[in-house]
Amino acid sequence: MNQSQPPGLLKNTIPNSATINALFDTHGRQTTYLRLAVTDRCNLRCRYCMPAEGIDFAPRDELLSYEEILTLADVLAGLGIEKVRLTGGEPLARRDIGLLVQGLGQRFRKLAITTNGILLPGQLDQLIADGLTNYNLSLDTLQAAKFARITRRDEFAATWAALEALLARGVNTKINVVVMQGSNDDELADFVALTEHRALDVRFIEAMPFNDGDGNHHLFLSATDILARLRERYPTLAPAPGEANASALHYRVPGFRGGVGIIPAYSRSLCGSCNRLRLTPKGTLLNCLYSTQGLELRPLLRAGAGGEDLAALIVDFVRGKHATGHDTERIEQVAGGAFASMTSIGG
């Protein structure tokens, strides 16, 4: 990995808490968490995320550069963003991602990534050294043949090797499982079994209506049904404490090292505690995963907008966040929006 540092790219700008102007919406929620999609490209073609032929990937000059991302990072850190999660597409597919991790690690106290892990083992030690200590590994099945059917790629061994590398280093590790009825819902208990002797959390995510033309709606299994299935095998599965503003309902089997989470991504029952912003690879700021309208920051950056002007626009934008994802979908769909592929938004 190229570790050269372009002039001015990396500087320590963690803000003094006394200077922070917080981001609040009109529903009293404070935004402290940015999900940063660095690319729409991916080395898998998961059925619930992207068509088999892929999408019209953004040309390189339409992506935010690392310098532009870090300029926004300075602004957002000053507005109270405390945690950044790198997403995609597959974030490790972006060239020299280590440079961005270094810069973000110097600006934010919490730095995380969601990855399929295929490219992770060779970069992991350097990523940890640069401050990336929270890892969510996307793994929807424990069966190699089924992995190939879901992702349209034969990479199960590589993703499993990434999980073993993460556990060997003792970093904070979660497995993300998109639950698909009739596909991998027969493996829910097998995933919970991984938490018996391993220090990791498994999080089951409701399938969502992105990439709708690829037949997504029949895959849906609700969070309530997921929990009922888990308790058929683990009747002692009990609620457990979780992080504030968490997107998951937390559970634990007594005596197991790890935990279980259920994310009602489509049911959207946890919107009242949402503290998230999303930034797409092209520089569109979104208040919600269901947003089809956002704040276009790339043209402003390239026109030379200053930090104060950007901050004022972002504050005003966040103030207009809808109360729930259902409201976002209803209002913005009426306005003529359309859901994009998940890979162009960042999960």
C-alpha cells in the first residue's frame, strides 16, 4: 500500500470540544455519525445490492477526491461528528484507501469500516495502526456454494480468512448478515452459534427494497420473525444493553462470549434515535438511507466554497431531516425520487 502523504493531506484537526457547533434536527436528534461511501465499485455482485451486470459506475473525476473528503471531514468534525464508517461499494477497492484512513484517523476518535473482507488481510495491520479499529464484515452465509449464489462470486474462503484475521488481532468485529427468506434464513441459528466461543457480534439485517428489479421484495423477513426463528433454537436469548443511538436491537445467549443484533432496516422502528448522515461517493449528503434528495457538496467544493459556508449549509440541511424513514420515503417519493442501487448510496 502506498503510504506517501500528499502535502497538506494529513493534519491533526480533532476539534476542541468547546468549539463544536452541534448538528440537530427539528425532532431533537443530534447527528454525530457519518457513513462515508468512498466508492460505488465492488468485487462482489450480491443479489440484494447490485444487478449481475453491475451498474453505471461513476467515473473517477465524479468521485470526491481524498482531499475533498478530508475538507468535508474538517467541517463535519467541527459540527460534532464523532464517528465515521467507511462504506461502499467495497471501500477497500478504492486505490490507496490507507491515505484516507490516516487522514480520518487524525480527525475522528472513532473510525470503522464495513467490508466484504476479500482485500482486507494484506492491509489489516496498517489499517489498525492508522486508527481503524471497528470492523463489520459482510457475510450472508456459512456455506461456500450458497455464498457464490448470493454474491455471484466464488470468494467465501477469502471472506472467512478475513474473519479469522480480525479475530486473531482482537479488534472489534461484527458480522453483518442480510436475511433473505428462502435463501439463508435456514442458517440463522448457525450464525448465533459462532458467538458462543468467539468475541464477535452477529447482526441480522432485514432485506431492503433496493435493486428492486432483481426480485428483492419476496426475500423480506421481518425483525420480529427473525427473533422468533432465533428463539426456536435459543429460547434463552435475552435482550442485552447496546450503544446509544444503535441501529440494532441487542440480544445475548447467556454464557456466550459474543452478542446478537437485529437491524429493522425496512421496518424502520428505531428511527427516533437516528444520529446518522450519509455521504455518497459523488458527494451527495443524505439524511436517511431512504432519501432520494440530498445536499450536493461536490460542486460547492470544486467552486471553492469555504468551511463556514459549507457548515451553514450542512446545519440547515440536517435541520430538515424527516422524523422517520417512512416519512422520508413518502415525501421524497411523491417528489419524484427513485431508489438507487445500494452500492451507489452506501449502506
